[in-house]
Amino acid sequence: METTETFESLVRAEFTPKSTYLNTASNGLLPARTVSALHEAALLRAEGRPLTPLYEDVEACRAAYARLAGVPATRVAVGASVAAHTGVIAASLPAGAEVLTADDDFTSVLNPFHVRGDLKVRSVPLERVAESVRPGTALVAVSAAQSADGRIADLPALREAARVHGARTYVDFSQAAGWLPMDADAYDFTASVAFKWLLGPHGAAFLVVPEDFGGLTPVLAGWVAAEVPWDSCYGPVAELAHSARRFDLTHALFTCAGLRRSLDLVEELGVAAVHTHDVALADRFRAGLATLGHEPVPAPGSAIVSVPGLGGRQPELSRAGIEISNRAGNLRAAFHVYNTAADVDRLLDVLAN
């Protein structure tokens, strides 16, 4: 585990925000090492040099994410979006299958099930998901942390309820991977984008599947999904990859060149240390809100704080150099490694005035 001094020195060396940036739930800041890697990747293309290192970056990203998720790299697919991964899962379900979801969860977790048109998609409040699993529920799909307000799903209860009723589980860690310890092995399927708390560029998202692939068909498979990709560029793929790579989408090579360095940093910092740092700042903000007479959406233990009724102040805060989100009328603050107690206090001071 990193010491506090090492944690802070690593962060100072990598981040130089020009604003009070409290919007990681939308986009994470890029570390300096990531920016350098993106520049070098672009030069490879610009100068006509071999792109071999970029393909190596893809596999390094797969391995690093696997370590963060607690699974073998052979169970990790590299794609472009959570919606695409959800679509593969949705395509695997038989007509009439029931999918249990949380009310107002992020669209990428929900919409592929709805557009099928022949699935029974049932939605309940987040806090009732576990108790709402029933005989006949085929799949429970939920975000680990809600995008709109940071509420954390009761994943152990959900997992147990699914086990009792024979349902499969699909958890989106997009608003959690990087600050909330993750055990992907506890669920049938998990996914996450990489441009938020994992501090990467846009264009990459991971899918974790069971060793036996959980009955998924690689309906989006192209040449990169082959066991020997460079021998599978023409005609149908003769042999799909024996690993989760059969669910890969064409790789965003520049993205992975940068993301590799971002994931290195997350591992160097340690998710446990990041969790402690981020949640402490969120709790400081919650305490300060109470002194101002504001009550956030209850989300204990979350790095995301959402305050009803204050979303309209987002433009004013941006003009004051504080980057933050307005979500459905709520002011959403998201605290990550590059934030400090001074950032929290500045936000509170502007809100007080």
C-alpha cells in the first residue's frame, strides 16, 4: 500500500488541473504519462513507423484491468462502450426472458434490453432490486454506483438473491472501477468504461465474462476476435479466440496506448488508497452541506455527492472555475485522486455566497 506521502507525490507529478475539477463522474482527468503516450502513439502513425507497440498496449490494458477486477485476463474483452457489451448480453437472452433493472439507471445498462422488444424488462427502485428477484428472473442488470447520484447498489444482497432464484447478474462498474474495490468474479458479467475513474481517454470499455462465456454469442465479432487475428482478415472467422477476446471489438489503438499508462497509475496508487482519499473528500462535502442547510441524496460510502435543487447553479460555478455537473436538477460533485480538501472548501464557499 502506498504511503500518504507517496500517494500525494504521484498525484502531484501527474495532474495539473487549471480549474477546481469535480466532474470525474463525467470524465476523468488524463495523467501526464497518458498525455505523453498519446502523443507518441500519434507520432507512430504520422511518421509511418510500425504500430506493433500499440497492439502490445491493448494486451497490457487487458491484463491491468483483469488485475483490478480480480479475474484472469482470459476473461476480459476489450471493446468500445458499455452499450455494446450490454447489447451482446441482451442478444443472448431467449424471447420472453425477464430482466430486472433499477429505476433510472444509466441508459447504456438498460436500452439494449428494451430495444429487443421481446424481453420482459422490469424496473424497481435501486434499494429494492435484491428483494425483487423472483423465480423466472433471467438476469439482474444494475450499475454498481448510480451515475445520477452516486448511490451504491447492495451488491452482496443482489448476488445472493440471484443465486437463490437462479438468475444471472450483470454489473456495470463504470462509476466505481478505480475508486471502489471490485470483485468481478462474484458476478456473471461485468463491464466498465475507462474514461472516468480509471483516468483513460475515451474509446475503451471492458467486459468480464465467465470462463465458459456464459452462453454469450460474439455477435459483434470481427477479425480481432479470431484466435489468430492476422490470419482472419478475409472471409468468415474460421476459429474464434479461445478466450474472452472473442468478444473484442476493433481496438482503439491510440486510446489503449494512453490507457495503459493510466491503469499503471491506478495500480501504483492502489484502489484501497484511492477509495479512502475519495470518500473522505465526499464526506467532507456532505458535512459542509449540512452546515449550509442542504441535504444531499443519501449515498453513504460513495465518492459521488448529488444535491437536489442546486443543479441550476452549475453555470455560475463553472464561471467561478469549478467544474461540476447538473443532473436532473441535482448538483453532482465527484471527488477523485487529484482533488484536495481545499477543492471541497472552495466549492462550499461559492455555494455559501
